[in-house]
Amino acid sequence: MSSIPPPQHRRRTYAAVLLYLLGFSVLLIIVLHYYLSPAMIAARAATPEEKKVLAVHSRLLLAVVLVVLLVMLMMTFRIGRLFTARGRSQHHATQYIDAWSESGRRLRVPPQDPQ
């Protein structure tokens, strides 16, 4: 038995990787356009106190982006399934019963009429 995954599984993995990279790129472009570019422009004329505030905000934004990327990574590659133990059910032989004897056992006979 070979260890090569089936073609459908490989295609799904490639699609997941491309989707993750596309999401990462979009997130990076959004952060760059809406925060980093204006922050760099503002930092040129900022006082030392304002530069510290910009640095703190940048670190906070970096932490948020990294958490979002980690969550995207976990969702894309379903990493959580590696950490959860799956309970293996034990195989039991199927108990076959006789349908006619079971129906006879369940049959309710109405009380007899005294006549």
C-alpha cells in the first residue's frame, strides 16, 4: 500500500493552500493600505510621544493580524482534528432476531368476551 494520497485529497489540499495564501495576501494589503502607509506618513512629523503611541498601535495591530492568520491557518488545514482524540467504537456482532417470534411476543390479545 503506497503512502501517496488520492488525487481528490491532493486537489483539496492545493485548493486550501491557495485559499489561505489568497486570504493572507488580502489581509496584508488591507492592513498596508489602511494603516501602515498612513502611519508611516504620520510618523515623519510626529513628536517622540506620538511615535511611541504609533509603535504601540502597530504592535497591537500586528498581534491581531497574527491571531487572525493563525485562526485562518487552523480553519484552512483543519489542524484541530490532530489534537482531538477520536473514540474508536468497538465492533460488535449484529444481533439478528426472529421477526415472527418477536411479533408474537409483542402481540396484545384483547380480553375474551364472556359469551
